[in-house]
Amino acid sequence: MEDSYFFTNDGVRLHYIHGGQGKPLVIIHGYRSEAVEYCHNLEELSRRFTVYFLEHRGHGSSDRVDYGARLSRLSMDLHQFLEHLNLQKTHIMCHSMGALVVFNYIDLFGQDIIDKLIIIDVGPRLGRNPYESEKTNKELGGTFTDVWKIYTEMKQSVEKGALEFLNQAENHPDDISEESPFYQYSRNLPRKKQDPHFLASLILNISTNDFRDVVMRIAVPTMYIAGETSRATTPLLTDWYKKNISDLRVASFTREEYGRHSMFCANPNKFNCVVTEFLTEQTADKKSISN
């Protein structure tokens, strides 16, 4: 895999990793994530696809700037990245906040460039609406009860913000995924320093968007990947996706399969297999991929 950079139209240098052969696959990571978290996936997926991994501004080896901490700017960055690569068609795989970036991209630029779409463990809305039912909040994947508190804590330090972030996300009592040797290896890799002010503004913005109407208009073959012990999703959310995306596959990671929010680094063997199977299959028939 090779490292490259390109400049956005507002002067930010973004880092991306690329390599492999076959149809293009663009990977869009989540909040506070970076390329090292995918250390068990990039090389393996590049055996079947030409992989492009973009690091958002303020993340990884991309520029640290004090502007653009919003979904609309990140989706413009993605748009300019795809133009930079001169791709006519590409698979897109997006995790957590990365999926919200892609939903925003679809809203602004359409979905003609997307061949197949993979959404990993996130709903169309991160914030919980206290004026809607508990069932509706769980159907939409709403996690945060007080995003302003996360924002305030994050501005003080990344550590305080991350702690409040976790306090507001429901912890599955039976989660064993931290026992995964793959996850432990990834967790111990060095990470780039992050700016708490940028992250505070970003979490505030991404938590106050609702992309239900965009998801309902997704017309490309789509896979939704969910973790049984994830803090970020619920079974009701999986059912909601099944009802609202016409051409959908589902892949589930059980507790025993280290089904955490970042199952791609906790159980990369299964993850890489289900992704490759979905992206290379020819049939348009709906099915679930569980093993």
C-alpha cells in the first residue's frame, strides 16, 4: 500500500492510502479513527480490489485545521477525492460517522458513482430525540442523550470527551471483544494526536443530523454490517434498514465473533470474507450473510 496526498479547494492536504488490483473500493472511516485501525483489512482487501482509504481532515496524517468540522465539508472532501481519483464507478465502504459523510454526499451529489455500498454499524441519526419514543430512537440508532455535554467535555480534552462519549453509549454487559488478539494489536498501535476543539465541533455537528430521507432513497446494492455487542446500534436498527433499503444484505457479528462497533479490527477474518463475498457476488437476490 502507498501513501499519497491531495489538496481540497479550501487548502487542506488530505492523506490517503492506496494499492491493490481489481474494482475500486473507497473506504471512509469514522469519528476519531484513522488508517492504523484497519491494519488487518487493507492488505487483504487489496488482493481483490484497488483500495483507497481516505483520512478525514483532523484525523490520521491529514492536515489539522480549525475549520471544516462538519458533515457538509467532509462530504465535499469526499466528492473532491473521487474527482481527484477520476473514478467513474466505485464500491464505497463506510463506518460509523463515515456513513453519515456518505449519506450527506448522496444527498448533495447523488449515488451514480456508487457501484455497491457497505454501511458499518451506524444508523441515520446519532442523537436521541427526547420527544420521540424509545422504539423510534432505537430504530434510528440514536446513541447520545446530551451531545452538548460531550461537546463541552471534548473541548477540555480528548480524554474527557471520549469518556463522556462512552458514558452516553449503552455498554453491552456481555461484550468480550476486547479479548480479541486482533483488536488488542490494533489498539496498541501508535495514533496521531488529535485536536479536541476540532473534534468537539465535529461531534456536535454529526449528532444533530437526521438522514432517514436519504437512506430511504438508496438505490444501489447495499450491505449493512452490525455488531451484537456494539454500543452504537440495536437489532431494531437492522430491522429498520431492512424495511427501508430495497436491495439490502445483512451481515451480523455475534458476541462470540467479537461483534463490537469496530468488528473489522476485532474479527478481520470474517469481516474481510463477508465484504469480499458481497462485493464480488453477481446475483441481485437478497440474502443474509452470517458466517
